[in-house]
Amino acid sequence: DLLRAVREEIRENVTFTRKETDIYKIHQSGDLANLDGLDDGALEKLPSLLKLRDATYSSTFREYVSTITGSGKLSGRKTDMAINIYLPGCHLLCHDDVIGSRRVSYILYLTDPDVPWKEEWGGALRLYPTKTFEDEKGEKTVVPSPAVSKVIPPAWNQLSFFAGQPGE
């Protein structure tokens, strides 16, 4: 029920900006981890999203994620949270998800809960194994293999998360 309410609040009250770089083309909301900076009128329209945000960054949930990922203690002081919408033609290419001091990345899928996802729509999270190469100076470089090792299609109320590792 909470996620259905969150999805509805997003559809009615969150605006998106088209963003495009060399690795992605998406429609993205602003930073939702810092919703407290919104005026009271805007906050009143997002009570379920605030509840989800608070649960996601709670010490209990951070400890759970830290234990599973082996990422070490997560302080909850540096957070970011945004909603991405992928329309036909949108994409996100292979990348390591290492951004600044980010230690864990996550995706909470809020697809239509009443319409099962179809494979032909794309949008699956694709994970790649890595290979380590060492040059003649002994410097190691980790690169993704071209063959996908795991494909996770979007599904309502599915949470995927992992520790970010440079080059992986």
C-alpha cells in the first residue's frame, strides 16, 4: 500500500528533467534525499515518499544493507535519491556506479503493480563479470567482460542494491 501511494504521489507531484550524457538518456527528478528543504505545501503532497525515504535511510535498514553488501558502516549523512523514468529510446550503458563517496547503489522498481513487466520493454539490470589485466609495470586494470553474467528484469516492489567498486 505504501509503494502504491508513493507511485501515485510521484505521478501527480514530481517533475522530471530530460538528461543525456555519453552513458545515459533518462528523465530524472531532483534530489529526493533532501526533501526537508521543500516548502510545507510541497511536502504535504509527498507524505508517502517521505515515509519511504526515512525508512530507506534509517539506521536499521542501513545496517541491513551494510551487512549484505559488506560495504562497511553506512553513516546516512551523505545520501542521494532520485527517480529515473526510462521512456522508449532511453538507456543507461555499462558503468561502475562509483560516484564520489557513494558506497552502495540501489534501485527500487515502481513499475505498474497491476501490469507484469514484459521482456521486450527492456530495462533489465545487467551485471557483468570483470577481468583484471596487468601491464608490464605491474599496474592492474579491472574491466567488465562483454558477456552479461546476470540479468534482473524490472518487477514491482523489487529492490536491487550492491556495493560500488571502482572499475566493477
